[in-house]
Amino acid sequence: MSTLDDAVREAVGAVVDPELRQPIASMDMLREIRVDQDATAHVGVALTVVGCPMSEKIRADVEAAARAVPGIQDVAVDVTVMNPDERMALVAKLRGSRASRTAGFGPRTTVIAVTSGKGGVGKSTLTANLAVAFAQRGLRVGLIDVDVHGFSIPGLMGLTDERGRAPHPTRIDDMILPPVAHEVKTISIGMFLREQDTGRAVAWRGPLLHRTVQQFLTDVHFGDVDVMLLDMPPGTGDIAITVGQLLPTAGVLVVTTPQPAAVDVAVRSGQVARQTGQSVIGVVENMAPMTLADGTVLDLFGADGGARAAAALSADGDAVPLLASIPLSPALRAAGDAGTPIVAADPLDPAAVQITALAAALAPRRRGAKNLGSTGLPGGPPA
């Protein structure tokens, strides 16, 4: 039976852990595997933690993989839990050399901070959709919701239940595993609130905000993602300065609506990014004029604000392009409310087409890149 044992081990070893996104064999999760005289495969699997939320899926995937091996008649899966030493070894293996990185993602990850001058311009909706559009291109994507006071990413990504509660991330010792939605690894302060605090405001001041952002960057294990998106809070406050200090090589994508009041403050957010050493990679105009069914154009918030913002930011000497003009879209709003980003729910919607094109323009190479061609977006290790 040794040949059959090996076949089963190879098959179940290729099962991918839904949180870590790595084969379970590479994480030393397999235990005894044997096939008895009745062609029943006995498979031992050690989960990372007690109460692992993905335990049933892992069990089902392992059983399905073993049953698919020719000659196997039945499968018995024995699920146990790693001991502390095994967990410590796994954490060390996942993190790699701490000397080679200062964040929970790889040193060649391209980092994009999506910012705006004021709230209500659709920055978070754009960030969520851009993340999914990157994932649709086959990139490994991480998304950090650093808009602590106004977090909305869990809902936009479909991670909340009917009561608006986001899932608590799995912890392996002091390492946090981000939940995955639409193939995007996602983290937000909304995932750490107690159930009774769901829906309440987060009233934190500078030092606590700084520590929270720092923990998101260091304690959350994203792995070697190709691109990391940060949904920034609006304005130029504490978190914008913190991110500038911790990730000075990040590229900043400025979001505005066409109206002058939004454009003026969006320009200031880009200027603050430059003061912290970051580069402004471009401007995205959201809620631009939309063409109605009868051919008329509805310019609810005016027009050409994105071009004005790009021109103002270019006046300092560094050319800043207008990368996309996303039209008003009721479907975009509805898809966000439903937790299914428009690029997945209705890819032919005019707003989805523009966001998909934006992702194509900004997409780094599959293994990460130090620039994004003509956009000049820097990558490289965080500071």
C-alpha cells in the first residue's frame, strides 16, 4: 500500500489553506497518512489553532482530495491541533527573516495609498473595487482599511453579516491572518470590535491611531502579495502622517469629485503626502458626468475636477496624470451596499469599465515591481 499512501499524501498535501493560501503540506499540517486493506485512506491533519474557522472547509477539501485518488474507496479524516512548538515553528516559517522585512508583506510589494481631501467622494468604494480588479488580473492583493474612524471596507467587500458584524481574524500566537474576500486579503479595525461595540464610533486619538496602523503593517500576515492597497482616511491628519513615516515609498492615488470644494482639499492631501516623502502617482475623478439612456449628460457635481487637481499637483514640478474619470453609477452604489464590488457584479457597467482600466494601468508585474512604467509608482521595501 505504500504507493497508494504516497499518492494520497501528494493529493491532500496540495490542498490550500483558505486563510494562509498555501498548500497544507508546506505548512507541516499533515500527520499520519495510511491506506488500509479495505482501501480506506486515513488522513491526519493538524490545524493551526483551536476553533479554526476554516476547519470544516479544510476537512472537506482534504476528504475530497483523498477520494479523488484512484483506488481509494473511503476516507477518514482525523483533525487535531498543532502544539505550541509546532505553531511557533510555523509562524517563524511564514514570517521568514525579520531582518529582511519590517511589514507583514513582502519587500517587493507595490504599495498604493488611496487618499482624498474630504469624505464622501467614494474613496473607499474605489479602493475596494480596485483591489478586486487587481485580483481579477491574477495578482496577489492585500487591502488595509486604515480609515479607523470611518471604516467601511468590511461591508464593501462583503465580509459583514446581516447585523453588520465583521469576522474576527484568526490568530496564530501573535500573528494575525487577514480574512479573504473576492481573493483579496483584507484587514480593518471593524474586525476587532467586540460584538456589543458594532455600529459604535471609534473615538481614538493620535498615539492609539499610530499604534493601530503600525500593528496592521507588522502583525498582520499578508504574505508576499504583489500589491497592497491602503484605504486612507480623508484629510491630512494623524494617520496620513503615520503612513507617510512608516511607508515613505508608497505611491499615493488621490481621489476627488469634480466639484471645486473637493478638488481644493484633494490637492492638499497630495501635498501632505509629498511632504512625508511619498510620491503622487495620479488622480482619479469619481462621480464624473454620466450619460443617460436618452443621450443627455448628467453632471451632478460638475466636470473636469480631476484634470484641475492633476494640473494643480503637477505645478510643483512633478507631472501628475489624471488616470481615470469614473462616471456616476447607481449600480456602483448598489453593488457596494450589497458587498459585491461592481467590477465583479457588473463588469460592463461604465464605472466598472473605468476601474478595470485603471487597474490595468497600475498593475505591477506578477512577482512585484519597483515601478509601474509610465506612472512612476515606486515599490520596494517599506521603511
